[in-house]
Amino acid sequence: MTGTGGGTGPVDGEAPEYVVAHLEEALARDPRVSEQGLHAAVEDGCVVVRGTVTTVERQAAIAAVAGDVAPDHPLRNEAEVADFPDRPEPEVVE
Amino acid sequence: MIRIAAVGDIHAGEDSPATLGQQFGHLAEGADLLLLAGDLTKRGRPEEARVVADAVAQTGVPVAAVLGNHDYECSRHTEVVSILEGAGVRVLEGSTATYEIGGTVVGVAGTKGFGGGFAGACATPFGEPETKAFIGHTAALADGLEAALRSVAEADVRIALLHYSPVPATLVGERLEIYPFLGSYLLAEAVDRAGADLVLHGHAHAGTERGETPGGVPVRNVAQPLLRRAYALLCLDAGRREAGCEANA
């Protein structure tokens, strides 16, 4: 991971900053997830992913991507699945 | 009173048909028009565009859209546009769609927009060609938006439909460091020069729903992850927006 521009291979043993950066890039670029709105952090040795994804399939895929990029870090997957059953309330734009 | 359903960042994929069908199933009961503020697809693949096309074709209302950055990921955006337009969606880029709804003419001017940042913290077209290209892209799209808005100056209601944000107010909640990748003041300046009744955008999932341009035009961030509802339902009156939406909804 030294300037290859790829950034999605395993990064364990690297500084947390690089783990976070490479995982966020992988979550955006990996076709299983493809979500730029997810944010990663390293907390107490765990990789934590937060944000919203569109489907349960993509939520589950976060674990697969994190497993590829940071295989030695336990994952706390806190990403939510978008679920909006309520009908919208109208807003009169003033 | 015009009732506009607006949403961005639906990120449709082949795993989304049931979700989209549920979200848009009753849309026509409360809305006259559906506006999609970009990131319609997960990665800009034709298969994903077909999911969007099938879902919106069943709404029974006119649909206009702009593309977002996700829709360009696989460099197949031309096919994405063709599929959407084949389903009756007007896909806008520096162009307009006009609708007559209950005697009111609604003009929608659209562009994806792009980044660059906002006053006091924005990139300038100086130095490397890559930097000039970045800001040049935003400036060209802003110019296209301004021309499009001017071309529907006679409409009773004018709406600017974007993916990237024109103002920082609707980005509050996002990390400040990424604002230059979420929008540009050039888009707001185009709106304020040409005039509009409402600006819609997406892209900023963790932003804020409401803002306005420096010229006082209302701005709504309709990114679905921010809304936490299927779409925003916005009501405007040609006589500068009077109450009464609930009675029509």
C-alpha cells in the first residue's frame, strides 16, 4: 500500500488512519457495496462502519469487504438499511 | 398548488426492485410530478437503470431526473440515459423539461453539477491542468444551468434540479473537509442570476434538509438517506407559494 492508487488490499498492521482510508475507498469502489456515504473508524482495535445502505444485501457485503481489506480487525457493522415505510408529510415551500 | 415528489440517492441495484416498488407505489395519490436528484443507480450499470425505469414508469406521474456521480461509475451513463428516457424519464443536463399541471406551467432546469466548494474555502482554476479541469467542469455545468433556467423564464414555477449542492447550509452535518467535493457556490450563483422558485439536490447523505441561496431561493437536500422517508413532498404555488397543500394531498 505505498502509493499504488489501489488501496483496497489487506492493510492490517498499518496505522489506523490507513486502515480507515483504504476501507472507505473499498466500500465505495467494491461492486458489492458501492457506497460513498459509509464512514469507517478504528475504535478499541475494531473496525467500525457507520452510515446507511439501500439493501440488506449491501449491509451484509460490508463484512465481506472489511474482511478482505482488514482481515485481522474485528468488525462492528453499525450501518443501517434504508427502510422508509411511512408516507411523506407534505411541506409547503415558503 | 403543485405537488412535487423529490428524492435523490436511491442507489438502485438489482437487489432493489421490491424496495423501490414499495417506496413509489402510492406516489401518484399525493404528487403531480417526480423529480430525481441523481445517484439513481448503484454503479451506473444498464441493469440498474432498468430497475429505476421499471419503478418510476409505474408511478403514473411525469418524471424528470439528473444523473449523479454513481451513475457515471461504470462509464455507461449514455446507456443509462437511454434506458431511462425509454421509460419516459426526462434526463436533464443543461436542459429543461416543462409540464402543465392544473393550468400551471412548471419549468424544470437540470444539471448534475459538481464540486469546488464555497466562498472562503473554494478551489480556483489555477495551477495544474487537473485543478483547472475540475473547476472548469463545475463552471461549465453552472453556465448550462443558468442558460436552462433563463430558457424557462416564462414558466409559472421554475425549479433547478441538481445532484451536487449549491450552498453549504444543506451540507451541515457532513465533515467540513469534504464540502468542496459536495458542491459549489457557482451553482447557487447561476440560480440567483437566472431566478428560480426552488432548488433541489442530493449527494450529501449526512447534510441538512433546508437552506437557501444567497439570493433567497429555497434549497432542499432530498438525499434519501437524509430524508429517512421515501421522498420529500414539496408544494409550491405559482403565486409565490400559498398554503393549502394538505387540502390537495
